[in-house]
Amino acid sequence: MTPTPHMALTAILALGGVVYIAASVFLWIGGLRRRARPRTSESARTNAHPFVTVIVAARNEAANIPALIDALSRQDYPADRWELYVVDDRSDDGTGDLVEQLLPTLPCRGRVLRQSVVPPNWSPKKHAITTAIQASGTEHDTSDRVVMTTDADCRPEPRWISGMMETLGDADLVAGYSPFGARTNVWRRMLALEAFSQGFLALAGIRLCWPITCTGRSFAYRRSVFDRAGGFGEARRMLSGDDHLFLQRAVGQGFTAVYCT
């Protein structure tokens, strides 16, 4: 019998359905997989609170940054073990000046970096993050330092830093869940569902040692990993990817990642 276009379309749809089901089962296995028991090396026992540099790249975020600073001021992580770097990326709404006024409300050290020019072949956000990492490294020992990133419109819960560091343990990178808030209408509820779906894909991929995605709203890695991985590499040209592309790059080079639920 000669195949008809209808038969060919049916076969393609059936094959696509099989692939979709197989991929879904594979990801559910990863998502439900029991996390490996945390390692308790000597370094983990003697250094329960690694020094953390929180980095926020902000452009024209004057409307959002006060709430972020307020949320960060409530962190329960030891104040002498973390700092905040806000990179003012060519803002024209006074974001940098506003942050400088708010920094004294933090229990830790804070600093504003001004980014007035973005070099060729660099995305603004990746250049901002790289600049902050390099600036912080000139003032403290980089052997025991963790870089954490979030966005200006985020509202980290009080245990954000401590929870991420507890999950990091002896691993090299940790991705965290970042739910979408203010679910006041159908559109925002759809965005919340999308954020949940992304979180599940990140969790499953990392537990399967096959990282798919993560979000820079809640992401951390050791400074030494950033240096040894060569920073963002060629991905520095791309507008996005300061999170999942770096995660994939690092894991591809043999570094270990975990997920903080």
C-alpha cells in the first residue's frame, strides 16, 4: 500500500508523542530522584559559612531596587560573611545614586559599580557580572568565595543565602528555585506556572547530571570555578545565558552542580 500524506503525518505525530512521553518520564525520574547524601569533608566542617558576594546588575531599576535592598537587609547569613555589589548599567533614572543612599541599611558591606561603557563583543549583563567578580576579588581572598546573583526585581526570602550555601556543601555550583510572585491575574498565574516548570526542568536536569536550565535570579558558584572555567567564554556575546549557559559550560568541564529546593 502506498503511503499517503495523511499516513505520514500520523506517523510523525505518533513518533513525536513517543519522544515527548519518553522525555517526560526521563525528567520525572530525575526530578523525583533522591538527592545524594551531602558530603561532609573537612573543608565543609571547618567552613560552614563561605564568604559570599551577591551581585545585582541593574539598569533603570529605581522603582524596584528599594524592595530588593530591604529584602537583602533581612538575610540571616552572618553579616561579616557576605557583601553586596550592585552594578549600575548605564541607568538614567538615578538607580546608582538611590542604591548608594540605601546601602547603609544593609548589615553587611555594600558597593555600587558604575558601568558607563560596554566593550564590543560583550553583553551588558555578563560584562557587569564579570566586572563585579573581578572587583570583589581584588579586596578579599578568592580561595573561599562564592558568587551569588539575583535580579533587581526579586525579593529574596531571609534564608536565601544561608539555604543556598547549605545546599552547596562541597559542590561547585548551586541553582535555586525562584517562584513568580504577585499572582493577581490570569497572565501572572501563567508566568508563575512557567517559573515552576523552569524550576522543575532545572532540578531534574541537575540531578540527572544533564543540566538543562537554571535562573540567574537564584544562582551561585565558587569564584574559583568562574576563573577555571574561563568565565562566560564565547557566550559573553549573547544577551542571555549568564545562568544556564554558564551552568552547562561548568558542568561540561567536570564541575559539580546541585539544586536548592
